[in-house]
Amino acid sequence: MSLKKYVFLVYLGIIACNAGSSSSSSTSTITAVTTGLSEGQSYNLALYQSDFSTPDNTYTGVSANGSLAVFTNVSHGYSSVLISQQPSTQTCTISNAYLDYLDSNETINITCSDTAHQISVTVEGLASGSSFKMAFNEDFVLDITGNGTYSVDGNFAEGSTYVATFSQVPNNQYCSISAPTGTVTSDVALSVNCNLAHILYTDYDHSVTGSFGGREFADQACQDFITNNSLGYNCSGGVVAFLSTSATDEVRDFPVTENLQTDLAIYSQNPRTAVRMRTQSTYNKLADDWTDFLDGSWDTTADINFFWSGTIEDGSLSNSCQNWTQGSGSGQQTGYINAIGIVNDWSREATCGNTYFIGCLCLNDGTATIDDANTPDANYLFATTTDIAANFGDRTAADDICETTQTTSYSDLECTGGIHAFISYSTTDEVADFPTLYGVDETLPILDATNSNTQIADNWADLLDGTIDAALTVDWWSGTFIYSSGAGIASDFDCDDFSSTNALSDVTVGHSGETGDFWAGTSDGMCDEAYRLMCLCHQ
């Protein structure tokens, strides 16, 4: 699924600055550098700038390797280039689809290959009810709704570079990607580990001098900012201004005064840029725990704007503009602010008559429930990660392929009852008889593990009644008729028990995008073609 469906633009105060900093021209040129494209193959590109749902411009027919100016006179602004049509027999991947704020000439790199691979992600530690989104090469989006293994709905050209980022982060958790970038040489299996955390953010609704009044005003401002801006934060431990006001009200005392959980990580998020595609600048881990947070240096920059704190690096009180009542006068009075872009010695002096924002902490109480990954309360369908030829073999061979796929790509699926190819061979070995043959629990719902565990049927009978709740996302070898009067029976079109690649033989193939009669197959495939093998993980 394309990231353009999830992205909208917000106006940032830095636009005018950015637009004038890199180029004296008001337009730019985007050049595509293509490698690996075979002779006779071509692909199309689309440029998105306005709302990322409708292309602002297109380029049709990139048909050769090398450099090509695909978009000229491009207005400055947030921009993304996507492949709108792939070559007929190859897969092409853009490594840098999102160009951020375009204000100079840019180059995009496209790798094409006859071989394509998939990316899967295994998530651990996500709290119950939490979710997030991942983006791959700023093009494909993966919706994460719980712990378990997910597959990206898209192929990546062999030899291309992948970049995995968070396009939406979970509330009060810090998640890390095992290998956020790499070269695609085979199927890629990534892991994401999530931990409960506190959030440091800036209240951009209040730009104030040092006379803003102290704790009561600042705490209320932090709470109002979350309420008024629909950030979705789950501050289970409360909200408090990151502020010291006196010797008895210091940031370092928050574990006592605010019941701050000291063993949780602290990360920062910039509410102004959280809706943009590129999230490296909005989701930053500052420290592993509270002690690490106050040791004088952070793991990375907070990337949030200057805010009043009255606090030095160890969390103790510094100059607080006479308890936050001094905002003008001699000009000699100074208060401490937290400095943007600083990792070490992140507290700075400032004149109290200047205006800065309020810094805030969204606290996590550390009591969230962590769900087990894919607990065995459902039966799962999943597909092999690549197409295979029709002569893959008998039941034993097909089941072996499925077991290998589960081990390498869906290892978090708990298949307590077994793993079998979702395919029919004969009247004595057909999908309809799986509960009898293999002991499949008929009462459990059926989820599509290839598509983020989307439910496709309430139970086994519902699966075989002729319709499913959601379409599968790949075409697959079936050998099965599933419709209102068929209910999972073997077809006579099975490439001689899947032993032949005869180009003149028909075969029953299941189709992506179908939810009605014949979703599991019509005899419109040929045995010399290649499709996925669908597998059943059952309880």
C-alpha cells in the first residue's frame, strides 16, 4: 500500500527559511538514475506535492539505464516520487522516494531486477491496544496492530537498498528496528523491539517570557496542548512541565513528586513534524532510563525547540527568572533553557525577557500489558514469499514448503495443530476435509498473516461458504473450488497433482482481490505459470 494514502502536509514556520536557503531559483529538476533495467522494459513515475493522493505530474516510459531528467521546473515544496507502473517482467525500487522539502535539484536512484524479494517484520514488546505504522523507502506502509510477524505488501528489486522508518509511532513506547537500512539480496526479515517510555515534547501553543508564572501555568499548558492538538498520547502517569521552580520542586525529584518510573526510557517527539513522512527528526531516544537521562548527555538530540526549564543537566535548579516572575527589566536576569540540537550540556542560559516555549513530559506509569505474539486463538493463512512453479510436488512436498516458509518468514505464528498447504489433491485429500484429516479447529476465526492478520472468516464453515470478509493479496495455486455448492472440493485441474509444467494444461488458481464466489480459484491458470503456495497454520 502506498505511503501517499497516509500523508498530508502541514505548514511549518521554517518553510520560508528553507525555501530561500539552498537555491536562488524557485524551481528544481529531479533526475532519475536507473540501473538494471533490461532492454525492452520500461516503467512510469509520478510526482506528488500537493496532497499526496493525486499526482501533480507524471513521466511515462523510462526505458534505459543511466541518468534522465524526469521532472523539470518543479515548484519548491514537500515532494515524493513513486513508481506508478512497473516494468512488465521486472521489479524496480526507488531508494529515496521522499525528497523532504525540495528546494534544489535532486537525484532519485532506481534499481531494477528480474528477481524480487519481500520484507517481513517481527514485532515484540508492543503494549496492548498500541499500534504504529512503518514505511519502507517512504513508499510502502505496514500497519502494526500487535506483536507478531507482518509482511510488507510490495516487492523489492534484488540489489536495491531498503530504508525502514516509523511513519507513525506508538504512544508511550520507544521502538527500535534491528536493521533500518540494507541491501536486498534475499527476503529480508527485520525485528522491532518496543519498550515503555516517557515522552518529552514542546508546548508550541505558548511562546512566553520568563514571567509566565511557574509550575501551575506550565503544567496546565502541557495538559492543554495534548488535549487541543489530538496528539493521541496515552499519559497514564500524568503530564508535568519539564521545569524546576525552587529547591523543593526540581526535575530530578520527579520520581518522588510525580511518581515517575525511573526504569523507563525517555524519548522526544516533535508535535510540529509528527505528521510528516520522514520521522527520523520526530522520534528520538534520549536515554535508556532516568539515571541515564540526567547523566549530562543524551543519546541523540531531542530535535524540539527551545523551552524554559530552570534546570541544568543533573536535573537540579538553576536560574529560574525569580521563580518565573521576571520577564523584563535590567536585562541582566538570565534563565536556563533547553537547547535544540544539543546532546551534551543541553542546558543554556537565556535572558528572561526572551520568549521560549514550555517543555513537557508525558509520563508512563509502567503498567501496560504486553500482549503475547499471535497467541493461538485463530487459524492463519500465509503465502510463500515468492512465486513457485507448478511441479512443486505431492502433499508431503507442499507441506514441507509451507513449514519452511513458516520457519523463515512467519516464525511467531503458533501452529499448535500443524502446518499444511491450503490446496486440494484429490477427493480424499481436499480442503473441505482438513478438520477430519488434520484436526483443524473449526470454531476459530481465520486470519490472513500475509496481510497483517486481517480476518477473512469467522470460522471454518464461514471460510467455505462461498465468500470471505477480506480478499487475499496474492495469486496462489489452489486446486480447489470454494463456492456455495462446492465448499472446498478438489477440482480436476491440478497439473497432474502438481507434478507438471505443461503449457497446455489448465489449473485452478486462487486470486487476489476476490471475496465472492471462486475467490479460491477458477480454472484460468496454466501449468507453465508460477504462483504463490498458500499455507494453513492451524490449532
